[in-house]
Amino acid sequence: MLRILTALVLLPLAQALAEPTHRLFVTNEAGDSVTVIDTRSGEVEATVPVGGRPRGIGFSPDRKLVYVALGNDNAIGVVNTASLKLERTIPAGSDPEAFAVHPDGTIYLSNEDEGLATALNPESGEILAEIKVGLEPEGVGVSPDGQQVLVTSESSNMVHVISVADNSLVANILVGARPREVAFSPDGKHFWVTSEVAGHVSKVDRATNRIVVANKQLRRQINPRVKPKGILLSHDGERLYVSMGRGNSIAALDPETLAVLETVETGVRTWGIALSRDGKRLYAANGPDATVSVVDTTTMSEIKTIPTGEMPWGVALDD
Amino acid sequence: MRSYLYAIAAASVLIAAAPAAEFELAYIGSADSASLRGLKLGIEESNHQGAFLDVTLTLTELTGKAVPDGALAVFVDRPGSIADIAAGAGGRAVFNLSDDSDALRSACLANALHIIPSAKMRADAVAQWQVGNPGSKASAAAWHSKAVKFAARDLNRRYLDRYGSPMDALAWAGWFAARAVGDTLMREPASDAAALLGALKQADGLDGQKGDPHSFRASGQLRQPLVLVGAAGELLGEAPVRGAQGGLDGLGSSPCQ
């Protein structure tokens, strides 16, 4: 009962978004820092030291806080979106890599070296659940209705489907080798998943938990070094943007057929991606280049590169 | 009352979903070898994956060369004996974990899959490295215990945690063979030995935790990146070396003879 009341109270709060700062936050995996970029000027505004090996990044539901997964510190770092202060770190189990934030505020994260998914209440610091998944869990996604969480296991080649109600596994879906990230359709009927080593992007029907279409020819269609990693759907649902890792590019795919519509060359090892609210700008982290690419999606061209710290990994945009 | 109990039993079977599948595999070689340690870790990691899919792999360690009828594939660490064992394996996939003979690759045996790189692959990797590093005393190998790029860090840590000793190339070969079989069987659980061999030969995205996808050449040799190792055993880099021609097949292709 208390939980239900809490949810009722939290939900209206979650919708009271803070004023956007128009800042892009970039985790620097080897720099132990977060680069803060003012997207209106395209200039670096600050570099915030956060701790060991920051990779996954995301906002609290009200966007007042930026969370970063600190793999080497076994913690989630909490940065104030407005003041840019590292407010605190929350113990998060061993080697947290990536996470997604549920609309109720719970952080669902992957513990890469423990084969676990963890549900963490960032306010109390309480670990609400630990769910055993495959080896090297990585990408995490919360379904649009908040009822399921997906976790990919990179070395076990599966997407695990977890029920939020009781933290149980409801399905384990084999996909191409080294699944990295997931993205949902807004109606919740499908999700897409990238498979880095196989070179695939697959579309999964959530009613049956089966792959309905997969593009396994991306290396032939784009270039032989393609390794699909980051994935997100355009706001109009017309384009699926996929970063290609060592393929040094981002592709726009047809979300239905997964056919390649357009590609844009970016930097070396294009990894995490974020899309502006107006849908016109894509931001992508290029690890060894230590840059962020700014892509104009209307022309699919790179219009700027911005320097970051060492080995940028993930990006999150507060606009 | 009795029929009521039966109904409960039937319901619980239905809830258990897919029927459990168990596959037997066999190993021929020393009982104390790095390849066997890697193989066992690969079987354990396949069973971790299989636990979510009701699939189990078992490994039988053989003392002779006679392969049990039920075994779907055979892993072998016995240099000089691969052709002989492959000929007697009844068409099963025979994984060569340790013999680097180029002639064995050129023989293009129908059921031999060579996980360890051939001598020519290693020589080509060293030659690529020496173009940019003349005079360097380098050697090449399938694996290095200090490799961290891609997901090598994770696998090295798991092996070290499991055995307390660092993972070498033979251990990697055993691990990879078991994971290649495991991942293939998870996808095609009804496979017989011939179907498994066919699926392995067709697989084009096997994950060796070395970045690029691994696959088998017509010779049965595994396409894979290699590591370059210095005179003191230190990790120097990776092959194919950046800028070298031919991609993974720039390393020791052996035409069938």
C-alpha cells in the first residue's frame, strides 16, 4: 500500500521537468570525468571529475540530476544538472556499466562482471532487487508503460525480459552475438536491439518475444568494420538511428524493414548517441578521437566536432 | 482425487515451457592442460547461457580415441593426431585446439575445425607488425592474458577467477570451441552431429571476445584477429595490423590442396 501511495505521489512530480539547460553530458571512460557541452554555442562548458570508469549516463525523471555508472568505483555518481556539482555517489553493486531510469525513479542497471541486473532506489540507496542474467550484461531499457525492463547480456547473446512487478524473468531472447543496446517503439509493441559482433540490428515483437525482422547485411551495405552499438528512434518514428562503432558512422534505418536509408561518417568508434528534442541534431561520442560529432539529421551530415575527455562513451542531452 | 492430482502435474509441466535438451560432447587430450581448463570454462559459460533456455552441455573426457555414440562433437588437444581422429569421428566436428600445422589446413578435412591459429597465420601477423616496427622481436598468438580491449578484459578476469592462473592461447582455444558449439546448439537445439557441423561452418558472427566476428574458412581454420607479443612476453598490439591488406584473411590463408 505504501508503495502504491509513493507511486501516486511521485508520478506528478516526475512530470514537473526542470527548465532545460541545453547541456550535453558526455562520460569519458578513460578520463574519469563528464564533459559538459553547451549545445547552443557548441562549446565545452565544464569538465566534471566523477570517479572511476564512467560509462552509462542518464537523467532522473525530473532531469534535475545526471546519473553516471562508475564501473571502477562500483557506484552511481549523481551530478546536479544545473550546478554541475557531483552531489554524491551511491553504491550500486559490482562494476555497473549501463542503466535506464524508470519513470518512478528506480535505476535499473547492469553489473557487468557479476552477471546481474540491479534495481536501485537512488534516493534511499536501497538495492531493491538483484536479478541473475547472462554474462556481461550491458544495455538496459524500460518499456514505455514501465512494466518491463530489458537487459542485454553481451557474452550470452540474449535479451532478458524482466517483469517490474516482481523482478522475475519472463523471457530470454537469443539475438546476434554481443547485443549492446535496445530501443522501444512508443506504442511499446516492438523493440530493436543492436548486435555488435554479429553486425545485426533486429526488431522484436513484444507480444511473442520473437525476432520479426533482422538486418544481417549491414557490413555489406555500409562498410566491413560496422559494429552496431547505440540505437534510438526518431521522435516521428520514421527513422531508427544506429551508431556503428568501428564502422565510424551513424546509419538511419527504416524502422519497419531495417533497410539502410542514409549514413553519415562520424569519428573513430562512434558509440553513445542522443537526439535533440526537435529531432534535428544527433550527438555521438567518438572514443579514440576524444570528440563528440554533431550531425544535422535533415541533411545527414556532420556539421561540427567538439573535443571531450579521454575515450568518450555515453551522451545524454538535457533539452 | 487422483485425476485432480494428474491435472496439477500436467499444469506444472506446461509451466516449465520448452523441454530440456542435453547435449554430450567429448574431449581427447591430457587431463592437465590449459586447453581443457579453457574448454571447461567454455562449457560452464555455455551452461550459464543454457540455463535460461533449458539447454545443458556435458563433457566426457576420453582416455582413448573411441568417441561415444552420443557425442555431438569432439575437442582434441593432441598435436599430430588430428587427421587420424577426424577420419575416425564418424563425420562429427573435430575441434583442433593445439596443432598449428599448415599442411593440416591445406588438407581441408571435411570435419576438422582448427581453432588455434596455423603457423602461417602467426608468421603473417609478425610480418605485418615488422613493417612498422623493423627489427622488433615479436611473436604472435591467439590470446594474451593482459589483453583488455574489446571484451578480452572480461574473459581474462573470468579465467583468472576460475583457475588462479592467467589465460593463454591454448586455454582461449578450448574456451572458444566450447562457446562456438554452445551458442550454435542454443540456436538449433534439435541438431544432430552433421547439422551442428554444418551450422558451425555457416556461422559468420562468432564472438571470441576479440572484437571482430570469427568464422571458419574452407580449410576449417578459424578466421580471427591475433595478438603480437614482445620478447619479454608483453602485449605489443593486434593483427591484422592497421593498414595491412586483406583483413582477417591477410593472416595465413592456406589454399586447399
